Amino acid sequence: MNTYFYVDAFNLYYGSCRNTPYKWLDLEKMLAIIFPKNSIGKIKYYTARISPRPHDPDQPMRQEIYMRALRTIPNLEIYFGHFLTHPVFLPLVNPVPGKNPYVEVFRTEEKGSDVNLATHLLHDAYQNCFDCAIVVSGDSDLLEPVCIVKNELKKPVGVLNPQKKLCKVLIKNATFYRPLRESVLARSQFPETMTDAQGIFTKPKSW
């Protein structure tokens, strides 16, 4: 079956890759291992460019190197959302008596990726671009587009969940549902040294 894959990058990263040695993840290899009977039509990858943090100023550079590796996959497309950072007041867990029980903090939110993913899933389904869609995310916010494609357009929609926590509504409503296992991540790494049109580049040292 001609299959389109829709990858929520931050859901994947924080669910399965963060604090592991498997960040140098070859998505095409991973999906071919998990779904050997599916023909990979396109892999659509939804992310946002991160900003440097005082404790880790090299984060954007590592992300850019990884996206360079992803772009060596011929049928992969990258779509960008954005981050919003704004101050908010939040209550303290253990406020000091007589003191202000609220503290002002910066909240950073990634915006756009889930909306972009849902929009493309619906658009591609209505355009009859695929025989089957697989969403790589454990985000229950994607339930409605999954249901529309499955129930109204009669196309199978699977979910590959990178989160440790099961998503019951997606289990109930997707055509099929699979967890992403660590053993697959270990088998799905890019070579440490790679080449593209710009030249030779290597996996970030801290990864």
C-alpha cells in the first residue's frame, strides 16, 4: 500500500529519543522495519527551529545537523511551526506565608506542528494521495482528523505512538495502533559520518 507517514517531531523526540543514544534516528529505516509491507510514499516531518539556551547554546546547531541528515532521505519533507515564549504567573506549590503565592516565569510553547500535521493529513486524504496513512504521535489532539480520514474517507489510518503512556482514544479509533520500541530505535540509526550536496558531516558528539 502506498503509505504516507506524518511525524510529530517533538512528540517523537520527547517520547522516545531524549536522554537516549538514539537521537541520530533514520526515519526511513525505522518505518521500513516497523511496516515492511507498506510502500513509503512520503514522510512528512513537523517541527520548529529551537533557540539556544544558556545551559546549552549548541542545541540549534545539533538540530540543523540532524535536519541535514533527514534531508538525505529523498521522499522526506520538513514543515516548520514556531515557538512562542511569553511571561506567565503561576502559583507556587509551597508558598511562603505572607508572601506572594505566584511567581512569574517564561513559558515556551511549540505552535503549529499539530495543526500542520492535521491539515496535511486531511488534505492528502481528500486528494487521494495515499492508500494508507500512519501518524507518528501519541497526541490525542489528532483524534478528529484521524477519525475523519478513517470513517468518512474510508482510508486506513494507523498510529505509531512514541510516548510511554498509551493514548486510549487513539487506540480505540485508529485502524491500528503500535508502540515504538527501543529495540527498533537502536536498529534505525544513521551512519555516524554522512555526505550530502554540501559535503561531509558527522553525528553531533554529545549524541
